[in-house]
Amino acid sequence: MLLYFIGKRSLVTLKCLEDKKYLGEKMTRLVYVDYEKMRRKIEKLVKEEKNLKKKVEYQILLIQLVNGARISEAYDAYYQWVRDPERKELDIRVRKKRQPEYRKIYIPENIEPINIKVHINAIMRTCRRDLGVNTHSLRYAFITYLGIKHHLPPQVIAKLTKHSKPELVEYYTQELIAQQIHKKIVYGKK
């Protein structure tokens, strides 16, 4: 089953859609990503990249992944941290909320402050091109990792990631568990 995000975080399946449009809103495909593999991949890209703009893009994607952040939150955190690299724990405003709300973003040890501005759309293109997923899939990789590997309840994950609906967090983790069980039944292994 393919899941799609539409506008204000509602979900529909491809079965409900014929032409990938729903009420005229743009949709992006949610792809399940293995958190640990993706983290290793991005860390390798950060370490090996020579082009400074690309390195900044990968570092922002790494911040997004390890915090389960929206791309805008990771972007804001990176540039706030570049101004004061001693701080590894930042309070970042959640743009999706109408009322001012903040969340903690932690800066991983293996990135370096590079004061070069990159555009958020360039980061999104780099993620699609070099990692094969959209940026929101990195957020959900973290969420499913917390749910499946650490057995955290959806309410805790929703608070941690400032997700508005714990039911959706539960849905994503249950969907992935169901797929893993189905694969195990069919192939006799994970």
C-alpha cells in the first residue's frame, strides 16, 4: 500500500486516487526508510563530501534524521548552531504550529559549522536525488525507529517530535510491523 501526504497531514491510499490528485493538492509519497542504514549513509556522505554546499546539505539532512525533525526545523537549527557552535542543544520554533511552540534539536558530534547558505529546496532535491527519498521520509524513519526498536508509545514519540496526532505515529509503526510480518510469512525470514 502506498501512503501519501496531502496538505494538512491527512492520508489517503493510492486505491482512493486515480490520477494522484486529491482536492487539487500536491502529494508526496512516503517511503519507509531503515533509520540505522540511512544514518550510516548520510554520515559517510558528510565525511567524504568535498563540496562545501553539498556538505552543508548533508549535515542538515543528518540533523533532520537524528532528531525526527521537519526539514525547516533542521534548517533553522543548523544555522542557529553555526552562529554559536558551542551549543549542541537548541530550542527551535515549530513552524507548523499556529501558537508559538518550541522543540529541542540536538546537533550530532560528527558535523562541522560551515557558514554557507543553502536553499531549503536544494536540500530537498539533494535528498531525493542522492538518498532516493523525500525529506519527510527521514522524519518518519526516526519515528518508526523509536516505535519499533525502542518500543516507545505513540504519545511519547508525538511529544518528542512535536507531531500533532499520536494516532498517525501509531499508524506508521503498525504499518511497518505488518509489512515485516507479511514478508517473514512469505519468505520465512525478515
